[in-house]
Amino acid sequence: MAKQNSPSASTAARKRERHVRCLRAGQRHALGVGALAAALWIPMPLRQRAEPGRRHVPAHGLFLLAATHGRGVHQTAPAALYTVGPRHDLVWFRSLGSGSGGLNTVLADTHGHLFLAIPRAHPTSVVIVHERHPGQRDVASLNPGRDQIAPAGVVAAVTAAGRCYALFPLVGPRAAAAGPGGAALLAVAANPSAGAGRIGRNLWALYRDVRDSGSFPLSPPPLRTVVRNGQAVLRIARHRIRIAAAPPSAPAGATLTLAAINHRFSVFTFTRRRGRKRLWVHDRLAGLWWSLRAVPGTRGIRLFGPWAAFNTSRLLLFNLVDRRRIAIPTHGAPGEILAVRADSNVLYRIANRIYQVQVIGGQLGVPVLVTQGAPVWHVHWAFWSRAPR
């Protein structure tokens, strides 16, 4: 007997078809006017645009961080946290920093903190966003004229005791004071303990517990390491720091890129002959290694718990535990995966729209529109606050 589709299955299919039609129509419109809309929005301070008519926003639920990005951007706007209103509109929550100098770097550790170096040209402060308490204002001021953050080599680290830091190699007077070929390091604590200062200096051992969620707009360059005695060794001036185990097949002296690392997984990229790139994944808890060929055109790798996200011509998710592969079509529009919750709910952006969809087994459920509008073009980070209601 032929198996008939259930009413619920037919309804789901119709919803998917409507989503695709709406998505394609919205992308044609967004791609045609997106650049203009973004250009019109960028120079306008976020607070002036969104704050006057804002409603009361609870300090829990979904939060989106919008900021201009790109080292060549001439017109910038300060970063701001948004939440989502009942009509899929962005609702201003608070600004991060002041003025219109933009951001230099965003660091996302894997323990619920975002570190923002502000402003873009010469950072003078580090703004810490606590995901559990997004309304908390927390700013660490740098020493003007002396603490000059280097443009590369910035990572976030977590100590064994659970304290979270952002590590900033310095240039200028601080680095020069370290001597010929030396370097200086600034460690900004997100959760300083009693009796300990917010800022520490030259705590190089913190690199041993590095946590890096991966590559996304305004993230620092990935860490370059060299294989020594089976370890991936980070070299900064005269310092040699072992930060992770190296792939067993990696020859001594080989250069590896540590693309992302959390408490369980580390992901390395290794370029072979003729430019062919492979990914090496280490399950640090199980002690297992495995590799796969990098997807051509990959623009970045991000870790969300056990999920590795790849931004290519389409959005790809790969589960590092059970090896599930999930593809999210973009129909030619620019997009990126913003977050993946522990319950496998995926938040992703396509052009100026953000969707949420549930991963069910090896398939996607029906996508749901979360928000849309010109500022969405500049949303590249998202989190669900765990603050109590």
C-alpha cells in the first residue's frame, strides 16, 4: 500500500516552500538595495537611531551585537546590543562604548564573555559583555600612550581556576621595555577575584589554557603554531608556549593554524602541497584525532560546543561528536551562522534577515524569521542570556 503524507507533513512542506519563496524575494530586494541601506545606516550613531522610542527590554533571552567591521571601513558606528521585538524589529538595549570610532577587535571566549577593544584605530579600553548579565556595564581602561594593542596575535584564554581573560600583545613602549626582541602582554580579566587586579601584565602562561571560538568579522587572526615534540607551540618573540597537542601525522617543524579551540575540541588547519588544505580535529576528552578535507571557499571556522560552522557559498554545520553534516542554503546571498544552542537550535543571518531553525536528527526543521532590517547587515554575534526572568 502506498504511504500517504500526513497533514502535518504537508503543512511543513508548504511552510518550507513559502519560506524559500519569501527568502528568494527578500534576497533579491536586499541584494539590490542592501549596500545603500547599509551605507545610510552606518554613519548614524546607533543610540540616536534606536533609543528614543525604545521600550523596556528584559535582561534575558536573545541578544544581538551589531557593529561595523572591516579594516578598510571609513565610516563606522559604535557597537550596540539589540534584542528582538514582537514584530520582528530590532529593539535597542544599550551601546557598547561611546562616539563613532567603531571597534578594533572582538574576542569571544567559550565561557560567556565578549571582549571588545574600542575604538578601532587605537584602542583605549576593553568593554566586557557578560552574557549572563548583558545589562552590566563593565569597562577596563588602558594606560593611554603606553598600552598599544598589537594588530595581530590577540586571543582569549581561560585559566584552570575558571577565571576568564582576554590576552593582548602590546607594541610601542611596553613592548620596547621588554628588551630587544621582547614582547609585552596585557591580560584583562572578565571576572577578577577578590584581592586581584583587573589587569595583569606579562602572564604568558595563560596561553596554555587558550580558548578561541574561531573566525568571524572583527575577530583576531588565527594562531600560528609550530610542531615541536608532538605539541603545537606558539611563538611570540622570545616566548615558546605549548598550547595544544599537534596532529600525530604533522611533521616536526610544520606550521599549523589553530582555527578554534574549546574545552573539548581543537581544530587545526594544515596546508599541503598545491594549496590543498585539511582540517585536523582533536577530541581532547576522548583522545581521538581525525581529519577531513577543507570545504573550498571556506571563509572562516567557528566552534559552538560540538558544532563546527563553516561559512562558504552556503552555510555548513558539522557535528564533531556524531559527524552529522547540515547544509543551510543561502541562494547566493551573503550569510553566516551566528550561534548554535545546546538544544541544536541554529541562529543564522542571510543578507538583512536572521532566522532560527531546529536541527532534528540529520535534517533541518522549518526556519522561523527572527528579525530583519538594515542594521541586521552588521549583526555578527549573538547569544541567549541565561539571566533569570
